[in-house]
Amino acid sequence: MKTLITGIGCLYGILPPSVRKLEGEAMSSVGSIEDAYLEIIDGNISSFGPRESLSSLDADKMIDARGGFVMPTFCDSHSHVVYAGSREGEFRDKIAGLSYEEIAARGGGILNSADLLHETSEDELFEQSMERVRELMAMGTGALEIKSGYGLNTADELKMLRVIRRIREAVPIAIKSSFLGAHAVGRKFGADRESYVKLVCNEMLPEVAREGLADYVDVFCDEGFFTPEDTVRILKAAAAYGLRGKIHANELALSKGVQAGVSCNALSVDHLERTGEEEIACLKGSETMPTMLPGASFFLGMPYGRAKDFIEAGLPLALASDYNPGSSPSGDMRFVMALGCIKMKLTPEQAFNACTINSAFAMGVDDILGSITPGKKASLIITRRMPSFSFIPYSHHTPFIEKLIFP
């Protein structure tokens, strides 16, 4: 099956096959071709170039972009879209002045979501979650990492992971699954974190691995949750099953989560609202992608990550949504891109690269998604006609998608 897209005002996100991620100054440019065409064969990008170089209009299907831009779909490398119900009651608590930590200390937050999920059947959980996945696909997301972590006991964690597997089978976008049993200490354990960590390592992980339910293992390494020592212990246990880490780190404090993640060769360390020079130095030369979640900063009123400092230090940077019911109830990656510009002072080019090729790297799909590259999947956004590339984050809630292509 051959599809030909013509009439492209500008093709954005062009990278050679050898580029897996962009670091430092390289994040400041986006490969592009004006007045372009793009050819797709059997769902993969076959060729592209200036319209004048197109030798034949022979194709099974023709698409006229009508002067709109064509770009890769967004890759969202950190989400919690599998959850039950919502937590708008805590939204009122936040308005009244309670912090995330205070809500958690009162037994709310993640534990409230765990209580709701326990009472929800797998089929109902799947239907609720699919509604969210369809919503974010409509906003241009073509790859999505989904975490468990609202189960906090073996049966409910497995239920969440089975729902993620069902979502993977039901949608045309790339889905990656992360086991986040160490999201919080299960309610019945109280303050006995040690016994809960043993449960994660000795019971949950073997079952997750036996059923092949996870691509990665995550730990919430932060003040009031799990320590760096807990994190390393869990990730070493995961490595025995061939599962790589993706870490929640430094959302609430300088938690040493970045250092724990890098020491275990984690694929990414995520949140990073609070980092210092030690974290930047630790990440240099590593294969761990620093990933910031500006939607959580926006919703909770927390500091935004030091995105510019990371890039100026020569590091790569990814941005993701953190879509979840308590701290970032949105999966709109275009808005994440806009927050990168408005609040973190990234250029539109830097924010775009953080939401595409680098976020693809952060979820292990950079070989098939995240850029306009021959051989990659033709997961594409065709935009409406727009005055410039910068208009995408500038006018961040003006409808901009004309057509989506998911191979």
C-alpha cells in the first residue's frame, strides 16, 4: 500500500536514522523542508523531499495537506492514564492551600486512587482508561507509556497491567507498560515501608515477569515515599528479570533519585522539579534521559524543572505529560510543549524535540517513532494552515490538527 502526501507547507522533524536523541545545542534546530511531499509504503515512511523532486504521482492513496505542516506525532513517555474515577475533591483541597505532601500525609493522593481502583472491575477500568487514551490520541499522541501504581497490592497491580496490555492490543499507537508497584506504600502496611518493598521484590515482580506484563519498572524515589536504597534494591531485582528502570525523582526534594537511577542505568529519570549541579553532573555521559513534567508544575504550583540549564550543560531533555488524576489531569502534549516554552523558556524547536525524538528515546521507541526518518512508522500530524512553526506552542489551544495518520 503506497500513500503519497503532497501540498505540504513544511515538513518538520527530519532526522537521519543514526540519530537516537538530541543533546545540548543540537536540540535548538528542527530539520525541515518547505513545499514538500512524503511517501508512505505499508505504514512506514519511504521517502520525502521538495515537491519539485517528486517524479511520479502514482500511489494507491493521495492526501493533499493543503499547505499545512506535517510532523511526527508526539511521544508521551510518562503517564498514569489507567486509573479509576477522579480526584476533584483534592482539587478543592489544593485550592484551599493544602500541598501535595499534606494531602498524601492525610492518607489521600495515591492511596485514594488505590482505594477506588480496588473497587473497580477490570472491564470498567479498561473502558475508563480507553476513553482517556482516545482523547489524547485525538490531540496528536502517537506513542504512550502507561504506568501501574494505583494497585499497591499484587492482585490490583496485575489488574492494571493487564488493562495496559488490553489497551496496547486495542489501539494503533505504540504503548509501553511500566510496573510502578513502588508508587506508595500500600495502605494496609502503614509506615512499614520495608515489608512493602519486600512484597514488591519477592511477590509482585516475579508475577509481573511471569505474565510478561511490563516493559519497565518504576519507583517513586522521593521524600516521604521510597529511598534511594529502596530504589536501587527494586531496580536490581527488576534487572534479574530483564526489566530496565524508569524513575520518579526529585519532584518533592533533592532526593538522590537521579543518582540512584543513573547508577542502575535507568532509561529515564522523571519529574526533576528540584535539581542541583550534582544531578546535572551525574547525568553527563549517561544513557539516562532526563524527563521533565511541566503539567505537574502547572497544576500543583511547584517549581518548573531547570530545562535551559540542562540543555546548556549539553544534556538531552524530554518532556512528558504525567497524565494522572491527582497532579496533572491532562494528556495534551501540545500544551506540554507550550509550557516548555512559556514557563521553562525553551525555544519552540527545543520543546518540539523534547516532545518527539527525545521522549521517544525515553520510552524506548526512538527506532520506530519520534521523527521524520526513512523506515520509521508514518505516525503523523497534518496541521491546518498556520503562519509559522512557533504558532503551534504560541496559540496552544487553537485547534491545529487537520488529520492524523496512525499506521
